[in-house]
Amino acid sequence: MPVMIITGATSGLGEALARHAISRGYTVLLTGRRIERLQVLKEEFGDAARIGQLDVTEPEKAWSIIEQLIQEVGGVDVAVLNSGVSNFQGEFSPETEQWVIDVNVSGFMQTANRFFSYFEERGSGQLVGISSVAGMFGYRASTAYCASKAFVSNYLQGLRQRARWSKASITVTDIRPGFVESEMTEGKKGMFWLVPADYAAVRMLEAIEAKKTRAFVPRRWALIGLLITVTPNRLLDRL
Ligand SMILES: NC(=O)c1ccc[n+]([C@@H]2O[C@H](COP(=O)([O-])OP(=O)(O)OC[C@H]3O[C@@H](n4cnc5c(N)ncnc54)[C@H](OP(=O)(O)O)[C@@H]3O)[C@@H](O)[C@H]2O)c1
């Protein structure tokens, strides 16, 4: 049975992915800060799940909890680095921006780097990062968030290149969701093509199992991705 670890599995996309992965036969290791949510999920999933409370902004502590979980199940095949926060609602202060960077950039890098080394040592594995279509451009109402997701995508690209030069067989997958219903997007205005987290999770798992390099979720967001790529910066600057 394949083993998948998910960071940020206490709600939204992470929780939905866990549920779907279990239905496909995976054993899942669920992590996040909210222990009460993790306990509810453990009760629901039984032996198919193990839980570990961790905060990705405390990397050493977080990694020792992850190592403990890995030891318990004998190894991890897929690591989905999904933990993330946003200032989608337009909050703009050095403190809010720092918080987004701490979780989405530093927390992500610390976990991704350690998992990459783990897979190198193990000889194989799949590292999946959840970036966003929002990582393809800057946006005034979520300045740090967009910048943080650009970091995620570019860091993953660097890891993919490292994987090519490594003796290990490591797949690096960049998942770029559009708008998905979750705590993160609750109350946000101006969204379109919004999909339920369950629907997005099915598409995410398809992309993971197909060992895609990059995947827009749902796929129609690739059109927006293309549009962003061909739009001159002087127009994007006016958003
Ligand atoms: N919803 C969208 O439209 C959308 C679009 C594109 C990309 N994404 C990305 O998808 C991922 C999941 O987001 P979501 O929409 O499912 O939102 P969500 O329901 O708010 O989930 C965010 C998850 O991140 C975890 N998290 C936050 N801070 C953490 C920390 N310091 N340490 C460990 N875990 C932490 C949360 O768990 P705890 O609070 O329990 O720690 C939660 O499980 C994020 O990376 C997000 O940027 C979402």
C-alpha cells in the first residue's frame, strides 16, 4: 500500500485529498497544527491514517514528528506539501506579509528540502508542492501570497533539476489550483470557476498518480495560465 504524507491536512484541500487517497488504497499521514481536527480525522479513517501535530514554521520540531511518523509506517512514497496561509482578503501590513512568508516560503522550503534529501537517501519518491495560479503574477490584494507561490513553483523547478542529476528516482510535481472552496477562500469576493475541495482533490490525485510535472486544478486554469504568460507586464501592472 502506498504511503502519502500531507502537510495541512486539517481542512480544505489537504483533508479532501486525504479522504480521496484513502479511498484509493493509500495509507495517509496527516499533519497540521489543529490537533482536535486531526483527532476527528483519525477517528473517521481508523488504521488508514496516522496523525502528527506540527507547525511548519518550527522546522526542526516538525521534522522530528515527521520522522517519527515515517518510522511507524516504514517509509513514505509521496509527500504533499500543502500547508499554506493567505492574505487574500487584502490585509497589508509587514506582520501579515511576514506571516505568509513564514508559512508559505520558509515553512515550505524547510519541509521540501528535508523531504528531497529523504527521497534521495531512500532512492525514490514523489514530492508534491501546492503552489497556485496566483504564483504566476503579482496582485495588489494578496501581495505576499502571490510572491510566496511563485517561490513554491520556482523552488520545485530547482528540485526537479536536482532530481535529474540525482541517482535517486524522484518526481517533483507542482500543483497549481485555481479558486477552491475552503477556509482560505471563505467570504472572499470576486472569485470565478470556484470548485469544491473534493472535486479539486480528485483532480490533484489524478495528477499525482500520473506523475505530472505541473498540473492546473481544474485543468481549465491552464487557459488563465497561458493568458498570464502572454499578457505584457505593462498590462499586468494595471490590475
Ligand atoms: N483555496 C484556494 O482557492 C487555493 C488556491 C490555490 C492554492 N491553494 C493552496 O492550497 C493549500 C491548501 O489551502 P486550502 O485552500 O485548503 O486552505 P485551508 O483550508 O485554510 O488549509 C490550509 C492548511 O494549512 C495548514 N497550515 C496553516 N498554517 C500552518 C502551519 N504554520 N503549520 C502547518 N500547517 C499549517 C492548516 O492547518 P492548521 O491550521 O491546522 O495548522 C490547513 O490544514 C494552500 O497551500 C493554499 O495556498 C488554495
